[in-house]
Amino acid sequence: MSIHTRIVDDLIANDISFVTTVPCKQLAGVIEEVEARPEIAHVPANKEDEGMGLCAGAYMGGKRPAIIMQNTAIGVTINTLVTLTQFYRMPLPMLISYRGELREPVACQAEMAVHTKALLNQLHIPTYHFHKEDDVEELDAILKYTFMCSKPVAILTDATFWGGY
Amino acid sequence: MIRSDILRDIAPVIRDQLVICNIGLPSQELHMIDDQPTNFYMLGTMGLASSIGLGLALAQEKTVISIDGDGSVLTNFGTLPTIANNVADNFILLIIDNGSYGSTGDQPTYAGRKTSLAAVATACGCETVAECAAEEVKATLEAAIASAKMTVIVAKCESGNIKVPVITKDPVSIRDRFMEAVRG
């Protein structure tokens, strides 16, 4: 089973049926899998804060949402995470490609990578870092934890996890 | 007519519908005019009323009306292609276009100058777009609800605000009450 199938199987097993995405090269496979699965309504967003708005609406409509995006989006979405997702206490699993880590070819990506965990920490967002392929074993428990505590939760997935850039 | 006149006018039409109301004065005015459990008041996060409304409309079958402003749509312009390409026939986006950022002191927006939001919505692929004068909003909204077609309404009105108290309700209470109304 591919890592992409494995991840999307876990989303579906946790009753996640509304997924919004802003693409990243590392996430291409998982986004393709989300699009292919009939159990999930896939709504691509133009910007990640827009995506979080879509997820908030879907959640209030009775669906479990998730967002798939790049770590640069943390810079875009701080206000939305704080004044919408956290303030109204809504669950939001965030599957994030952690660009700018080991094996990164694009220098500029390292600039945001060095701030990513600090920002998530400052926002009191529970954060998990998938570095090795086996780390995916925790995804199911992380998703359950997210809906248990009704918080945004970050799952950072780096290039090593994806098997190279 | 100014925004609060439109809200007073349409209050009987929207009181039984699910409403996502824009941040600042629009929410404060609607809250004062006709507070309903079917109203979701945005206390922060400028620009996302249309996105929240679309997500809600895609997730369940009841009619959803997002009450937005020209300034907020300009802030989240990416919303219009997303709306156009993810058709939810139970979704109405009502943009109250007074050509100004009302909640922050009536600074002019580009929608009050050369930019037509109705033309932009059409160019983005929204199939049913209606621009109307303030006096016609109630009838236009009623027709949109009856049509069961996804509709973007651009309601042109004058700039101006009334004195309203801020909303002091707890956000989680607003959300919980709203979700109960969605399920009910």
C-alpha cells in the first residue's frame, strides 16, 4: 500500500469527509488520492485561510474536516487559526508538508522552516513531526486526539518522510 | 438606504434561514435587529463569511445565506472562483456593497470606485449573479431562496453606520447554538 493510500485510509476511518487542499509538490500524491476517493468531498482552496473557513463551515454542517497544505501557510493563517478555529473551539487536523527541512533543494523554503515549530508552539497548537515512514503509524491516534479535544492540530511531514523531495 | 436599513428589511426573510454574518458592524447590527439561533456571528477573521457559508452549504442541505461586505470580499477574493467551481444550490452570497470599509470608519473600497464585484463574480464563473439597489434586496433575496440556485447578490447601498453595542456572547456558545439550529 502506498503512503498516500495509507494516509487517506486513516482520514476516512476517522470519518473525515470534507478535505480542502492548497498544493505542494510533496503532497501531490496524497491530494490525488483525496480527489479519487468517493467518501471525501474535496474542495481545493486558493489560499489556506479560505480553506480554514470552508472547514469551519463544513464542521458546523456536521462533517469532520481536514486541511492539507504547506508549512508556509502557517504565516498566512495565524489570524484565522486564532480568531476562528481556536476562538470558536473547532477541531481541524492539518496535514502539512514541512518544506525547508533535510533534503530541501530550495533555499528560500528553509527561511520559513526555521519559524514553523516556533509559531505553532506560540499558538499552542499540538504538533507532531513525521520524519520516518513508520511515523505514519501515529496518524490514526492523532486524528482521534484532534476530534477529542476540538483543537487545530499540526502534522508536519518532511521530505525524508515522503522518501525524498 | 444604508446597511442596517437593508438588514431590517430582510430580517423577516432570513430569520428562518441559516445565516453566516460578516465580522464587525454587520454582525452587531443583525444581532441587535433580530438575534436568532440560526445566525452565526463572526467576531473576528475578516473575509471568511463566504468561505464558511460555502463549507456549510456543501456539508448539509438547508439553505445558507452569507451576509458579506464589499471590503470583506475584496480581502478574500479567492473565494469567488471556489464558489463558482463548487456549486451548492443551497448557497446564497449576499454582498452588501456600500463602497466602504464600514466597521473601520468608512474608508472607501475599490468596489465603490472602478471595480464591479458583480462583473468579477461573473468572470470567476458564478452562474447566477444579481446586482440590485438597496430597495430591491428583499425581493431579490426571496427570489434567490425560491429558485434553489446558487446565487451571488450584490446589493448596492449608501455608506453609513448606526450605533450598536458589541456582541459579548461567548464564541463557543454562538457556535454551539448555531450547530443545534443546523441539526434541528
